[in-house]
Amino acid sequence: MPHPIDVHIGGKIRHRRRFVGKGQPQLASEAGVKFPQIQKYETGENKIYVSRLWEIAVALGVDVAFFFEGLSEPTRASGKKHLAPEISKSKETADLMRIYYSLSEVQRAQISDLVKALKSKCQD
């Protein structure tokens, strides 16, 4: 059974990979592994050596710390680490975020205003 932290890091890899628009084979090539290994990393099935995580971070354009964001401190009672709730990791979310950040600052502000107006309208 995969460790929750391995699953968390794998999910962050998958989310970021989709966000930057890379397929598993491309990321695998850039990280120096076969793409089935990337699949196993993304599910948490296989643990990732720190050196490999570094290579993945470089390929995805993030700092290694990115993969640990969302983890809370270990609890003293159980000694286990807990995962903080995260925004959806769906492909749709990654696609929307990629499109959103490709827009100009003015366009992003307009989109934000539109979404706020729609939310307000739906609450009426």
C-alpha cells in the first residue's frame, strides 16, 4: 500500500505535468527514466529518490519544495503526517489554469470579475 506522502508527491507531479502540457513519455525522457516509471511515481506506487525528484522538478520548472506543499506537520499523537485538503487535480483544472495564466493581467482581472459576478448571481 503506497504511503500517503508518496501519493501526495505523485499527485503533485501529475498535476504539474498536466499544467505545463507534458505527456508522461516526455517527462520520463527529460527525467532519465522510462514512462511506466513516471506512471508509478504519479500513483505513489514507487518511491522517488531525491535526485530523481530534483530532475523531475527541473523538467517541470518548479522548485523541489513544490512537491511538499500541502503537507501538514506530523501530529505528535500518531506520528503520522496528514495531507492538507487540495484543490482538484483534474485535467480540466490544469487546462483551465494553463489557459488563465496565458492571458494578460487585464484579461485575468476581467475573468475574475466575471466569475465573481456569476457566483453572486447563483447565490440569489
